[in-house]
Amino acid sequence: MTVNMERNPMAEQENTIRALPLLPMKNTVLFPGLVMPLAVGRPGSIAAVEAAMATEDKEIIVVAQRDSATDSPGADGLFTVGTRAVIRKSGRPAPDHYDIMVQGAERVVVVKVDEGSGYLRARVRPLPLPDDSTRETEAMSISLTELGAKYIGMTQAQMQPHDIARMFASQRDPLGLAFLVASIMNLEVTQEQALLETPSRLEGLRMVHGWLSHEVDVYELRNKIANEARTEMSREQKEYVLRQQKRAIEQELGEKNPDQADVENLRERLTKADLPDDIRKEAERELGRLEKLNSASPEHSVLRTWLEYVIELPWKARSEDNLDLKRAREVLDEDHYGITKVKDRIIEQLAVLKLNPEAKAPILCLVGAPGVGKTSLGQSIARALGRKFERMSLGGMHDEAELRGHRRTYIGALPGRLIQAMRRAAFANPVLMLDEVDKLGRDFRGDPAAALLEILDPEQNRTFRDNYLDLPFDLSKVLFITTANSMDTIPAPLLDRMEIIRLSGYSEEEKAQIARRYLLPRQLKHTGLTAEQFVITDEAMKKLIGSYTREAGVRRLEQVLGRVIRKTAVKFAEGNTEPVTIHPLDVPEILGPEAILPEEARKDMPAGVATGLAWTETGGDVLYIEAALLPNGKELTITGQLGEVMQESAKTARSYLWSHAREFGLDPKQFLENGLHIHVPAGAIPKDGPSAGVTMTTALASLYSGTPARSDTAMTGEVTLTGLVLPIGGVKEKVLAARRAGLKRVILPKGNQKDLRDLPEEVRKEMDFLFAERVEDVLAAMIPGMVCAPAKAA
């Protein structure tokens, strides 16, 4: 038998190929012979580490990614040369995290990557280096050692020279020395990978030597620049001393420098300013301090800004009020339709100022739904008085310093927005509107509402002190006007300082007048059309108001009207020259289907249903309350997203009827033998308030008596357990809602009879009002034959 003893290179290469788990690395390269800590968090990487840990040798292939942004790289996303490493230590602080310590063993070439088994598995073969040790290699190693020691001494001053020498002496192989130096430097992944793939020791040493020389040159240049900067700072200190000497010489010669000219300018302005004596004394003292300060001092600019504010504030300047009452009425009527109460209050104030010019200015708070004209009313008041108008929004303000200012000790400190508004107004008696006072916030920085307590108190704001100015400023002549949508969120002490004026919603007739007088001309001006080019009929305007808006104010109406006008403007822009008239049938074609279906009263109501009235932020609404008996039940069920107050009203109504069942001809057994379910439709809308008491009582009386309540009558009022009908709010909005629904008869509490004055004249003439003092009055008017006593008509 003959044996072939010749070497087979392919067979040897096959024998050296090994299959090991692969760990991809994002931003670094592991060199052979070096130890590196790694944090492993990707699922595939964790699986690869667990597979390596399960073997006896704990070997793993570490390969750098080509793109560090890739989270799950495949074979194409990895370099083909990596490092076979051994896991020396491992820890698992969390189920989805591994901390390992790996030591590079040798370079390997990745022959194939298997992407199955939940992690990457690589087939690799070793990548040995040729034995190319020469005198050049030895010389390059010595040079690299010296340059590396210099680099470490510059970048890591805490390392001692003997520690550096010991670290380099531990590397016997020249390439190992190159790997060690490269690991200390801050190299790119591509540079580290090029070093790992070096074809020879000499080539690797040359690479690292070139990079290291560049880094050492950069650090030496940085040190040179730092030394020059320190020298420059010393030179500036010398210049400061020379400037001070120059200033003293100029003073001796009687010459002025720019800083002195600036101070003289401030002194001249201070002399001309009309300031109170105590304010002037303080300003002159601070001006004296400014003269002694160097212009480079931070306090110099702070003092200068403070003095400019003191000089420019209107300490005594007042604008002359126009006290012509007739003209004031004309101005208010020009700008706003209706709102008679507010106009009368402004005329009253004008009359007081005419008789007593030193009278204290009132603090008015305009409360109403969005879009009723609160903010624009402030501008009209200023125009009627002939005063400057300033507005500042308080919505979302949660820092007290925004009102009172910051102390001058803070960098970039400024006065509060109140003093800034007074500076802009240039007069001590402007009309200052504080918008959205109900939307103030509060947090750890303070409570702005507490700061307003002093600002809005005529007895205290005469000596208001801003934190920045720290001087008493007189705000008693300012006409403050605040606005709010609701009084619920305004603190009681703040509310007590203001005179509340409520702005109710508008009726459809009032909205039509407002649209004709103000909204339509404004929108035509915005679009560039004229009144001759665009005409809208009264019926079409009524269609817009009733079918496309539901609000107390007119903001939404203006938006809808603007849409119609813009659609018309398109026709003129395309070449149309004929005037366009909008009729009711044209409105759905322009705006689409009706957004709001008209409210209609229920014609035939079964027993257990009653018509109530509710107030909402967008106006009034008609509310139908339904009740049903549950045979053999015991509990009271209430549905429709009712609040606690409304649920209590339902329980009060049931208890009252139960306790007076025989007086109303009801069988008490019905209350014992049947459960009760009360429901208010539109269950997705939360409802609350006591004004549904009479409606619930009527619905229950109708249910237990089996007699339907009148369908042509709506009602509102709070009911007590003894049967009293108490007054409620929002009468105007509720009555207008009943009118929209086609109801001509409304029952109101006797205490609300005075509120009919707020209703438009045409509404009072068109509708019938009944006033009830007790539940018997309501039931007599709603369920014929149940109670003998009739309700009292208006």
C-alpha cells in the first residue's frame, strides 16, 4: 500500500475553518492581545453571547459594522476581517442586558455568515502575518514608543512616566505595540479597521505613526494658542490700567470721553423729566454711582437701563379726558351693538370724572362667553375717553415676576409687564386691559393672582412697587378692565376687588344687526370686494345664523360669513363682473350641509317627559327630561352624564312628590313598589346645575299621575324640599333657546321677574312668561287638573 505524503493546502485550510457566534460592534474595533469591556443590549447580540458562554472555550468572533446606524446588520453590513476573542468575565444586571469583558486572541477572515438561529454565526479562518521583522521595523517601533509616550503625557497628565514605560514594555510584538497605541487614540472605525487588516507589521506601524504625529502636532498647537490667550489677557489688564490713567488725564484737561458724554446725556434727560421729588432724589443718587463705575462693569449697563426706565415712565403725565358724554355715546354705539349695561357704566364714569377729576378709576370685569366683544369693548372705551389703550393677556401666566418684574440682582432683569405697558402708554391714566383673568396659572414660581390683589385695589395701587424699579408707582389713575369667560376660577379676594359686568349672548336679531353693521364690512374689506359686488339677503343671513352657528357671541358667525365672501371673491378673480346676491338656497351650496339642525319642540310628549332650559357657554339650550317607572324595582337610576348637583335635584324632586303624594292625588304605593329611571338625552355631554329642579319635578308628577305635561311650555328653576322655587341665572340665554325651539310659553321663578329687562323688546312681546313661587304653581300650569292654584302670569 502506497501513502501520499504530499501537503494539501486546501485540506489544511478546511481544517482551520471554525464556526463561532458573531458579535457585531457599532463604533469600535477589538485588536488582538487587548482586553475590552462591552455592553451588549441587542437581542441578536445577547443570543450570540449566550451561545458563546455555553461552550467550554467561551470563544466569540468580534467584527465591526460598516454603518453604526444599522440596528440588525447582515453579512453585507459587516467588515470581512475581525478578531477571535475569549469572554473573560460576564455579568447580567438586567434580562435584556449583558456586561462582558473580552480579550482579543487573533485576527480572522470571515468566510461565511449564517443569519439563522436568532443570532449571527460566522465561519472564519485565521489571518496570520508574515515574519517581516527587520531593522526598519525595530526603528519604527522605538520611534512609535517615544511618540506614544509624548502623546499620553500631553493627554493624560495623571499617568506617571514609569507607568507609561511599563505599559509599552509589555508589548513584545511591534504590531501589538501599534494596536495598543491605536486603542489609546480617538480614531474612526475605518482607521481602526484598516489597522486590523494591515498586510504587514511595518505597514501597521507606519499607519499608527502617521496618525499619532498628526495628533501630537494638533495638541502642541492648542497649547501654543492657550499660552498666547493667557498673554493676551495680561495685556488687556495692562490696557485697563492705562485707560484709567487716560481718563484721569482727560478729567484734568477738561476733555470728555464717551462714557462721560453718556452720563451727561442721562443727567440732562433727568433734569428735564417731570418726576416726583422722592423719585428724583433716588435717580440722582443712582446716577452718581453710575459716574464712578467703569463702562466694562456689568453693573454699569444694569444701572443705565434702570435710569432710562425711571426717566421714561409717566410719573405725572396724564392725557386729557374727553368728557363730552354725547360724543362718548356715539363712539360706543358706533363700535358695538346692544350691551346697554356696559355703555351706561362707561357714561356714568365719564360723568363722575366731569364732576370730580380726582375720582378713583373703577376696576371693571367683563364676564361673558367667547365672541361677545369683551376685548374689542376695551378699545372702544379708550376711544370714547380719549385715552391711550394697552392690552396684556394673562392667559397661561404662571410666574409672578412677569407682573412684578425681576430684581436687579439677576442678569437680564427687566420690569414686569405692567410697568412696561405704562412705559409704552406714556401716560399715567391709560385704559389697561387685562385679558383672560380667569386663566391665570400658579406654580412654584408664585401666584400671579396674588400679585393682582395689590394692582387691582384702588386703596393699594397708589404705591405699587415693581421688583425691578423698587420705587412707588401710582396706578390709581389707570382704568383697569379685566375680561373673563367664567368667574369660577377667579379667586374670591380678587373677584371682590372688581366690579362685575356680565355680557349676555346675543339674540338672532341682534346677531343679524351686528353682522350687517360690523362683520360684513370688515370681511368685505379683507377680501377686497365692495358692498355693490356682494349682497346677502336677510333670509340668507338668518340661515347662516341659525343653521351654521351655535354660540353666544359672533366669532363663529364672522368666520362663516368670511367663507361665503371668499367663495364669491373667487368668481370675481376669475373674471366675473356681475354683482352676486346670496339667497337662502345658495348657502348650502357654498358651505355644505347644515352644521346645526334647527331645534324643534316635541309636539306629542308622553307622560313622564318635561321640557327644561339649560345654560351653556355657547348660549342656552332646550333640555328634555324623561322618567320611567321600573315595576318591582326599588332603586333610583339617573343617566345622561349628570353632575352631583343635578342628581341631588332629581332626588329632591322625588322626595318632595313622595311626601306630598296625597295632596297631588298620587298613590304613595307607586313610590314603594316601583323603581325610577330618570334620563336626560345627549348623554355624551356632561350636565350639572340646580336649575333643572322644576323640570324634574314636573316630569315625575306627570309620570306618577299618568298625565302628559304641556308640550308648548319650557321651564327652569331650582326646587327645595319644601316646594319653594328659587331663582337661577342665565335667563336671557334660556329664553332665547326656548324661542329658537318654537316654544312661546316659559315658566320662570318669581325671583327672576326682574331679569326680563335684559331681554330684547321683540322677545318680551312675542313670548308669554309665567312666574312661580312654589312647585304647585308650576304643576298647575303644566299638568291641567292636578293642582287648583294657577301660576301667576307676567
